[in-house]
Amino acid sequence: MSTTAPAPAQPQAVMQDLSFLDRWLPAWILAAMAAGLLLGRFVPGLDTALEAVTIGEVSLPIAIGLLVMMYPVLAKVRYDETHRVAGDRRLLGASLVLNWIVGPALMFALAWIFLPDLPEYRTGLIIVGLARCIAMVLIWNDLACGDREAAAVLVAINSVFQVLAFGALGWFYLQVLPGWLGLPTTSAEFSVWSIVVSVLVFLGIPLVAGFLTRTLGEKARGRAWYEAAFLPKLGPWALYGLLFTIVLLFALQGEAITSNPLDVARIALPLLVYFVLMFGTGLLASRALGLTYAKSTTVAFTAAGNNFELAIAVAIGTFGVTSGQALAGVVGPLIEVPVLVALVYVSLWAARKLFPGDRTVPTR
């Protein structure tokens, strides 16, 4: 039998596998930003109207947008399959270390290196680093021919873990660790409880709703119907919710953005470095542990991606809709989407070089 590895997927085939909405996601985000800026400029009194009805510290329209963008993502998770990955200690261990130790620590370091004089944006980036990916990673993983079941289980684990640990990690990276290092901590107005409440509302509610939707939907019609017929109809609403939220955020933040465009660029640079370093570390570390190409790719993408929906929700709920923290969260998907698409190409190109003879290397 020949030991020659099959040829990896052709990069030009990657984008063809994306839906029309997903393929042009960076363009939709840019369009939503532009629409928000125009809306804020030509609709006087918009901020007053949005704040007329609030849920806690978040205006009702924005709260609805945040919940809408989270719910479809969590309805996709296969919650009943966590035991499959739990049995693979190398895969599970690598993912947990990269997601919950390396990722937050790296974003903390990059935020302080690139934004030492911009505390609001720095805090926003740290929050992005704490929000581990539970959404788009499934798309990037599929395009790179990663292990689909492993990705689904890691998403489920990250979803539950974030509810339990996000508040504690926020307290550690925003107050405890800076104090140990002699750095300024987040202002006294910051409360760990406010982060906990934001996570419970904007992740907890859609998590329960997503779990019940999958459980009841599969019980009534079966998994094949749920994933082939129901999810494709529900899925686009996550993007609609994200774009709606971005429009409102940029409408309220328009003056700050247009007067300081270099600030947006400064937020983007550490994000770019973060995504590349996390992906490369995840892929090479998994290979060193003896994992297959498919599993290594899954670990790499789940480590590199971030749950920018949750980061935006927490930043808004904790610091306010017009805060620099919220703006930093919004910049996240603008950078993450094109970078991770590019990393799909990198993964397919490197497959045969890094994993010679591996049967999970894609052939298409």
C-alpha cells in the first residue's frame, strides 16, 4: 500500500463551501458600520430613544440584538456528545490549556503591549480574549476538514465553561493580575458581579434556549431533520442580530470613531497578532502531541477563534453601549473573519507538509 499522502484541498474550493451570507461577512460588517455612522449623524435624538427602555444598563433594542445573535449559535451545539472528546485526553487537554490559560494570557499581554495608554480599549480586548469561540469556529473547522464531532464537543464545553468561569477570569485579568504586576487596574466602577450578570443574561438565556430547542426539536422530528431543515433556517439570524447590534453601536459611537480613526487601527493590530499566534501554536502543539491533522486543525481553530458576540454583550452590559470596551468588541469580528478565512487556506496548504502520511489530510 502506498504511503503517499493525498493532496490537500484546493484553496479556491474553500470559499465556494461558504453560504452567500458567510462568504461576504466582512463586507456586511463594514456596511453595518457605515450604516450606523450615517444613522448617528442624520438621526438626532437616537441615543435618547434607544435608552427609553432598558434591561439593566442595556437598551432594549440592543439587548434584543445581542440575544438574537447568540441563540442560533447555541442551538447548533450537540450537547449530548461531550463524552466523546472527554475520552481523548490529549485533545481535551490541549484545547483546555490553549483556550483557558494561553489565550486569555496572550490577549492580556498584547493588550498591554499595544494599548498601554488606552485603558478602555485595552479592557475591551482582554474581554475578547476571555470569550472563547463557540460560533464561527464550526464553519472554519469544516472548511479546513477538521474533526467535526470534536469541534462540536469543544464548542459545547466552552459554552458551559464560560457561564461558570467568565466572571472569575474577568476579575483575575482586570484586577488581580494587573495589581500583582504593578499595573493600573480597571476603575473602581468595575464590578465582577456586573460581568457575571451580563454572562448569565446574554449567554445563559440563549444557552438554555438553545439546549431546549435542540432537545425538543430532535425528540419531535429527529436529528437529521433538525440539522438539515431547521438549523439552516435559524442560522442566519445570528448574523442578522450581529449586524443589527453593530449598526446601533456605531450610530451611538460615531463621533468617537470618526474623530479617532487611528484608535480603531490600534485595536485591530493586537487582534491580528493574537489570531495568528493562537492558530499557529494550536496547530504545532497538537502535532507535537501526536494528534492527527483533523484533530490538530480543530484544536487550532477553537483556540484562535473568539466569541465576539459574548464579548460585545459583556462590554455593553458592564461598561455601557458608548464605551471604548464595546467598540473594541465590535472591531473583533471585522478582523477575525478575514484572518480565520485566510488561516483555512494556510491549514490546507500546510496539511501535507506537517502531517505526511496522515489519512485525515483532505483529498479534495
